[in-house]
Amino acid sequence: MFRLLPRQRRLFESVLAKLGDQEAAWVDAVHISAAAAAIEAAGHRNFGEPGRRVSEISGTGISGDVQRGLIARWMLDLPVRVAREQLPQTVLDLYPFWIDQLANWLSTQHGAYDSDYWAKDVRFALALSVPGNRTQTIDLISHCSPGQIVRDAVLRANLSTLARYVMCGGWHRKWLQTHTESRHLDDFHEAGWNRLWVTAADICNSRQHLAGMLGSSWFFDPPLETISPRLAYLRRNPVAGGAFLADQGSGPTHTERAAAKSSTRRALIVSGEYVPHSWLLAWPRKALLVWAEQNRDIIGLQSGDVVAKAA
């Protein structure tokens, strides 16, 4: 079992030390029950549900300092939670980086807790989401509902996606799912994403019940191959390795995110020439495991702890 470094522990304890007596007593009193409520919600289809359950227990008056204190308290117990999950070494090797990032961030923040960061940090501190590389986390429990697959099949007159979904038992098996952490984009490049896919394969390798790995983003929108060719690998590599995609449609959130970092995309969006769509990417375990073993050496990772079973 890995341990927190003394420096990491001191930073988390410093976050708790900032709390007043009443706030500290509250964190001490509820951290166990709040964790239980969040863990119970881990299988919910809404990524933010664990964080919402904790906020529900906390009430509307909870401050950002108290939220940070609760995350810090949970982080002190993270090694025990991680040990219970029996994660592959490719995941464990990433924890020192992620813990450093969160410890430094928590210890320097003031004011309200960003809702997206709160949702992510609750999941991370309770080992509901684990490191996939230095930028993406992986949810250990996610779902791929048949509704969005059927919708895509109807709208695009595309039965191949539906057939592959059925073949991998995607409607009744749990999936992994990735999320991007915008606070540190160190691995948002092709090699970093390849490392993510290999890490996901290693988790699938040790958990035979999993159907595979999911992603959901405008990153996977096919027009990006010509609009933003430097991002083409995000879709191209998984699809070449056996992943399939389903169109989740357009919306203001996808438009905002697609326009945020690129003047080219922004201009095309404003002119109406490009309407960003979010796409579900689903990589069935059998194809993912094969791809990971073929590409592991390229990114300098050792084979997983468990011999690959492509069931």
C-alpha cells in the first residue's frame, strides 16, 4: 500500500487547520457518513451525483473552506481506499503526481469551490475516479445506456454501432469512463492519451465484469480531423483500435468548450459553418486489450499485472 508523503500530509492538514473550531468539528463528525453517501451514489448515471449527495448532507450554508476541509480529510485516508480497489501498477504509479496537484491546489484556494472541481475532487478523494494519466481520470463505474445508441442508429441510419454495442453486452455491463482535469493538462497530447487507453486496459484486465472504456466529448467530433487536425488522434487512434462512436448531438456547453481554445474553431462556429457535436466513444474491452498490448512498448509502460483476458 502506498503512503502519503510527509509533505503531502502536511498540506492536507494545513487545509484542515484553517477551519474554525465549529467547522472542524463538523468535518470530523460527518466525513464518514458523507463518504458513505457519495460512494452509494457512485453508480449513478450523473457524474456529479456523489458530490451532490455530499452537498445535500452539508446543506446550503457550507463554505468553500469547509468543502476543502472535507476533501483534505478524505485524502488523508486515500491510501486505504486505494488499497481496497486492488488497482494495477499503471494506476498506482500516477498517484504521487495527482496527490501533489490536489494538495497544492487545496492549500492555496480561497472562496467558493468551483462546482466542476467539487464533483471531480469528491470522486477522486473517495477513489471512485482514479488516475488514467496526468490529465485524465477514470471512473471505475459508469454506464452506456441503450437509448443514446439507438438514437444514433436511427439518426445516422447506422446499425453497425448498435450491433457492436449488443455484441459487447454494453447495456448490462459496467464500463469505465474518462474525464479531463483542466487544472493540469500535462498529458493532453497523443502520447498522454495513449497512456490513458493502456491504463484503462489494465483496469479492464483485472476486472472481468467491465465492458470497456467510455469517453464523451466534442473532442471526438469527426469534423475536427480537418478543422483542428492536431486533435485528430483523439478520435483516430481509438477508432483504428476498434472503438465505436455515437453522436450525442449539439448544445451550448459543447459549443462553448469547442470555441474556448481555438480562434479557427471559434470563427467557424460564429459563421455557422461548424456546429460542434458531442460524441460518445465506446471501446469494447476485447479490442482495447489487444490495442494496449500492441502499443504498450511504444509509450514505455510494462505489461499489466494480470495476463490479458479478452472476454
